[in-house]
Amino acid sequence: MAWGTLLADGETVDRYRGHVLERGPDACWWWLGAISDTGHGSFRAGSHTTGTSRVVPAHLFGYRLAHGVGALAGGLVVRHRCDEGACQNPAHWLAGTRGDNNRDAASRRRLAGHALADVRGAAGRARAVQAAIAAADPEDLDAAIAAALAAGNPGGAHQDALF
């Protein structure tokens, strides 16, 4: 099924938006649907009844929704300025090459196995944020998300200084 058809389906677009927790313009907009093993959102675009159903990375659907079907031509990928694969805030995305994306991860110490990477892995981190959102009172949402993110830091949420 072509991207243009998926993006033109109002029901599919509404379902995508229903899985996104929009917060302020600068905050991460968390994906509340399925999470892939890489920590990105997984979205079933299209419809089973019409035979157009396919699972796509949520950020790819969202990026094309925001920037157009051809926005990732030439093998470009979506990079996350915030380093959160489950983030759906279009202001946090930019197109680039796989090399750009890998350099971003390396420079920000987010590569799997790096000493400063989240100990739960990207998928565990995203799922922990989802669980915190589900359990939080609306007025405590920011604190709950911050605690869930900090809990995966090497050394725990409150890493003590060495000296």
C-alpha cells in the first residue's frame, strides 16, 4: 500500500493522532501505542477490512504526515533531536542519512552498550515512560515522565558523585 493512500485516510490519521500524547511545543510527544524492539512506536496504518493494513514505524508515518509523502526520498531516515525514538513531536524530527543518525547517537552517547546509555535499552525506556504516563495523575505527568527517564540512567535515578 502506498504512503499517499495511507496518509489520505482520515480514519488512519485520527487513529495515529489518538496514540500521541501531545504536550508543549518543546516537549516530547510520547507514543502511547505499541513499541518496537528498537524503542520506536509501531503503528498499524490502513484497514484490515479494506486490505490496506500494514505496520509502519510511527515516526515515519508522522514525519510523512507533517512533511509530505516524498519527504524521505533518496533513502533518508528520520532523526530525533531529542534522542527519544517514541517521540512524535514534528519539531524534534529532521531528515538525514543513516550515517547522520549513527553519528548523532554516538555523539550523544546513546549507542547500545555505551556506558551512559539507558540500562533498559531504548524499548525498555519507551515502555517505562508509557507505564509512568498511564499511572500518573494528569497534574503530576511531567514529574512521572522525568522519573521514568531518570530511572534508566546508569547508576539509577540519583547517581552519586564519585568525588
